[in-house]
Amino acid sequence: MSNTANSQFCGANLRRVVVSSLIGAVIEWYDFFLYGVVAGIVFNKIYFPTTDPTVGTVLAFATFAVGFIARPLGGVIFGHFGDKLGRKKMLVLTLEIMGVATVGIGLVPSYDTIGIWAPILLVICRLAQGIGIGGEWGGAVLMAFESAPPEKRAFYGSLPQVGLALGLMLASGVIGVLSFALSDEAFLSWGWRIAFLLSAILVAVGAYIRLSVTETQDFAADKQKRDKVKYPILAAFKHYPKTLTACVGARFVEGIAFNVFGVFSLTYLTASCGVDKTHSLFIIVGAAAVMAVAIPFWGMKADKLGRMRIFAIAALLLGITAYPTFWVLHNFSQNLLLVFLAIAFPFGIIYGAAYATMSSMFSGSFEPTVRYSAVSFIYQFSGIFASGITPMIATLLVSSNGGQPWYLCGYLLAAAAISFLSTLWLGCLGGKEKLPEHGDDADSSCGVPVAEQG
């Protein structure tokens, strides 16, 4: 293939990949975040009835955590087959799993109707959601990252990350519209289910788009290397132990910050501050809109300034800004504009910087042979501790401090310090760990290096 033809092929494939990865990511995160948005305002009432509201909320968020516990399993399964069979096939399959599970949640009867089977069925659907999203993130990011030219990998690797912001906007927005249009009784009885059932239409559209893309150049050019690695995840553990550990630590604050600012803040505003749930939902939607703009901006900056530099600074700032954010929420909750600004700055701009650069920072630390398995493990395993249990911990920390949020802020600051130091460690490793006899090979006809540090 001539250089001109190869360049045209890479460019056309990159455009298709970016569109399909972004749309698919929006749908996947919409499905996943619907549960987080609804858990603290609906599920605690209809699936976990209790005389103590705090206990009901903790139980509802416990099932939220179940999805994160299942995510490493999905990451291992789909990461393995993504490294062996291809990224595209796994992305179509994970999308379908997420869709079926989300529609299933919308159909689960209440506790009053079927008793204990209600929370059991809810947990089963949540487990399926976790398995599906466990394989989704790594594949969507790698499809864009591996198809991009080397000087723009951080930017293109950030574009599927916008799906998180748009998915959260869509989930919060749909629930907000239904909450506004329906009475509290109607919304609690059946209105919230509409948002989950809509997933069937979104999944059909997303699957059609994803079937139209071709496999990445990195994967297509690596067949001989893939054949030598029987179990990619075991190879990653063997040859990248320090890199894996550093990446898991680096991701710690990202997961906690998202769930503090994007999930728990909704419960805090409605339950502790008395803010109307519709107003609270649209505040989160607005902050997510800021994030959707910030992510590609920070992706472009990362190609020039360095992925790790931006991520490390953002990680530290996420912990520091927790205090002024919750000070505003606690003392000026009735000033909705001030509340929006207090959430939009750390969640939209600072978190956007961390999330934009995280995908390329992790992907560039591993060779294509084990890349899907490695990045999926990092993201999903750390998610158990960084994301899944955060709403429960946040609820307990605030409750134990008489409704004051300062214990929670300290928790986030500690996580920020861990992530900052882990990122520095990852930078010191500098790509020194690699598979034997593979480290110096080029991995793509588009001229992209095998493993790169940003």
C-alpha cells in the first residue's frame, strides 16, 4: 500500500472509529449512570424500604457498588478476547449486554410486589451491567487511541471519554425531565422506568454504528506477537507489575472524585441541603456539559504538555477543591448559581483534565499484545475501591459527622495524594517494563510506537 493510500485509509478509519466509540460510550455510560442517578432518590424507597432513611440509602448504593465489583470480571473476560480476537467484536457484545441489563432493571417489580426477589433481581441486572461496562471502556478508548497518529494520540484517546460526560448528561437530563413532568407519586411508581426502557432504542442504534468500523492497525499488525502470548492478563502481571500498580494508584482519585461530585452530591443536595431534586439533577447536567467541552481541550493540551503532567496536577487539585466546593454546598445551597459554579469547576474542568489524559496515559504504558487486558484491569479493578464503594463511604462519613461534609473532603484529599504520588512513580518507570523480545518493534503501518509514555 502506498504512503498516500495508507494515510487515507488511516484517516477514514480514524473518523469512523471516533464516531462509533463516542456514540457507543455515550450509550454505555447512560445505561450505567442511570442506576447511580436513581439509586439515592428512588431505589432506596421502592427496593429497600426501611424506617431509617440513611440505611435505605446505603443499601441502595450497595447495589450500585455491585456493578463495580463485577467490572473487573468483565474487564478480564473482554480484555482477553479483545487482545486475542479484536477490539471491535468485544465492543458490539458489551453494548448488547449493557442494553439487556438496563432494560431488565426497568422491568423489575417493587419490593411491595414480589418481596425479596425485587432486590435480588436488581442485583443480577446490576452485575450484568458491571460485566458489560467492564469490557467497554478499554475497547472504546483503544479503538481511538490505536487508530490515531502518534502526535495526536492523547487528543483522540480523550474523545471516547466525552461519552462519560454526555452519558451522565443524558441520564440526569432524562430523569430530570421525567421528575419535572410527573408528580412525585407517578415518578416513584412508574416514571423512572421509562429512562431505563429507552435504552433498547439507544442500543440498537449504537450496535448498528459499531458494526460499520474496521479493526485497529495496532491489532491487525500484531498477529505473530499475539500468538506468542496465550493469556494477555497474566503476561501483563508478569512483565508490567510496577506499571500496573502505579496505574491503579493513579486512577484512585479519579473514581472517587467522580462519584463524590457527580453521584453523591446529588444525594447531598436533596437529602442534606433540601434542594429540589429536579434542580439538583440539572446542576449535575450543567457540570457534565462543562466537562464535555473540557475533555477534548485537555486532550489537545496533553499532546503538547505531556499526559502525566496534566493528570498529576489535576489529581492533586481534585482533593484540594473538595473543601471549597462542599463549603458552598453546605452554606449556600439555596443559591443555585453558586452551587452550580462550585460543582462545575472541580467536576467539569479539573476532573475533565484528569479523565481526558487518563486514557492515553494508561494505554501508552503497554504494548498492543496485552494493552486491552491491562488497561481494562487497571480501570475496573481500581473502580471497586475508587468508585463502587464511594457513595456508601460518603453517606457514612457525612452522617457520622452530623451532616457536615468535612470527613468526606479529607477522604478525597487523601486519595488525591495517593494518585499524585502514583503518577510520579509511573513517570519514573518511563516505559522500562516491557514484554521480552517485543519492546523495540513497531506496531502499526501508521507509524505508531509500541509503547509510549506521555
